[in-house]
Amino acid sequence: MRLFDHVADLPLTVESVSRDRFESDTSSGFLRKTTVFSLAGDGAVGRGEDVTYDTEDHDALADAPEDAFDLAGSYDSFADFSAALDGVDLFPTKEPERETAEHYRRWALESAGLDLALRQAGTDLASAVDRERTPLRFVVSTRLGDPPSADRVEMLLDRDPDCEFKLDPTTDWHDELVSSLAAHDCVRILDLKGQYEGTDVDQAPDPELYERILSGFPDAVVEDPAFTDETRPLFDGHEGRVSWDAPITGVASVESLPFEPSWLNIKPSRFGTVESLFDTIEYAHERGMSLYGGGQFELDVGRDHIQLLASVFYPDGPNDVAPGEYNLPEPPAGLPTSPLEPGDDPSGLEF
């Protein structure tokens, strides 16, 4: 049985759809805005978070009429609900600023629908797929400021000496900084941001930076390099350390990578549909690929969802799904440490 088949036949009834806005400053220096969709029916509510990055898209969504997402009805199965979303105009008031937003908003509605279907069935995701929610290892993702320094890493290590990190190297990472970070033996993933285009975090392929990272952190996973005639040879013999994030939207995207990967960063919102997400997880597991979860600065229920999925399918990976407070400019003291323990008596997509 396919993984998706475990949830595909769950029926659900939608009586109403509502939306709520959230916003927060972040450690990366931008104001994050998201929108949560709530689907209500038969005394239950399923929720999903739209992590579209552009504020303009959330503003336009707020201006959309209340009935812009008319999903009311009884669906014989979750698969039918998903199919119905194919005909929904996800951006009814304007075209999205970026194509990626289509998947992000689709995921918000898909995850809300699955959450609702599971709740109406009186069950939770782990039970539905015949797995367990396992204590969840997480790493803390952070940028190091401008100019970059190890201050934030060292502050978090002072609070929790076992804290692990996913960091985003930039061209101004000098040898002293690399040596300082490496000495702490706490960096598990280095995201080169080489697969982004037209964003505030684009990082052009830099052979000197790549060489500095590969040699300075010999045991770390290196995510999303951009391969050019100058950078590709640097990874000869290091292919097993390379992970992919931004390009991964389904099985076809994995098959089109330069070589079969050893690592994948699974960000559920990139996949759009539950079926695509589950098929990719299953494909990767069958081929022995190592997976870890990734976050999108979720501000509400979406964070719970990515923690749940990581707990169920790849709990031991270096999951970039730390509690959202770690993303604040000044994270408060006393935050939970890794591993996170699942909650008691879950329902739907609760971790």
C-alpha cells in the first residue's frame, strides 16, 4: 500500500472556511506574515498555514471576499477533496508574486483538509499511517548578521551546550569565523542558498566560499550548492554530503538532480499536495536517502505540522524545525531543547 493510501480514503465534511493573519519580526531581519486557513465541519476544525513569503500576496488574500474559497460540501474521501482543489483559484484577487506561492497556498488548504479529515475520523496522522510520533531532534537555523559573527551561536550555546545549528554561509565568512564556528563542533548543515533566484537570500556560487566551507566543516551536510564549471569539481568525492532543498517539489524533481542524492531537506509546503509529499518521502526511504525537515518561518499551526511530519517520518535527522521562538530577533531564555517530546493524546496533525 502506498503511503498516501493510508489517508486518501478518509471522508470529510466542510461547512465553512475562514482565514486569520499572523505576523512577527524574525532573526533574519524581515517582518514575516502568514495566513492560516481554518476548515470547519461536523464540530471539528482543521487548520493549515500559508507560508507565502510576499506580503503583497497576504494583503491581497485579506481583501478577497469571504466566499473566495467555497469548499463547503461532503467529500467521500480526502483524495476527492484534494482533487477539488485543482479547480480552486488560489489567488482570486491577483497573480502571486512568485510561482512558488501556488504550492505554499495549496499546501495550506491541503494540510487543513487532512487535519480536518483526521479529526472527524477521531484519529491522528501517526495512527493513520501506522507509525509512531518519536522524540524529535532539531537544529536551530540562523543567519549571523552583517558583518557576520559567531555571537548568536555562542549565545545559544551558552544556554544549551548541546544546541546544533543550520547556518547560511555568505561570501563575507572569513577564515577566522569558520574556524571559530568549527571549533564548537555544533554546525550540522550549511545552506549555500545557491538554488534561489530573485530573493533576499540569493547567494551566487563562489568557489572560494565553497572550498572554505567544505574544508572547514568536513562532517557537515552542504545544502543547495550551485554547480558551475568552477564549483562542481570542488564536490568530487563529497557528493554524499550534498543535500537539496529549494528544487525539491516532488519525485520528478529528485530524479532530475545532478546525481542521486544522499540527503534531502523536506519542506512540506514546497510540495503543494499531501500526495506529492508522501510519494517523495516513500521514494526517498526506499532508496536509503537521509531526510530532515525544513521550516519556512511558520508563525502558527504550520510549525506544529512540520514538527509532526518530521517526528513521524525522519525524527533523527538534523531537522530545521526548532520551536518558532528561536526565529525571534531576541529568543527568550528557557526555550525547549532538542529532542522535542510529542504531546499527549494527539488529534489530526497535532505533534
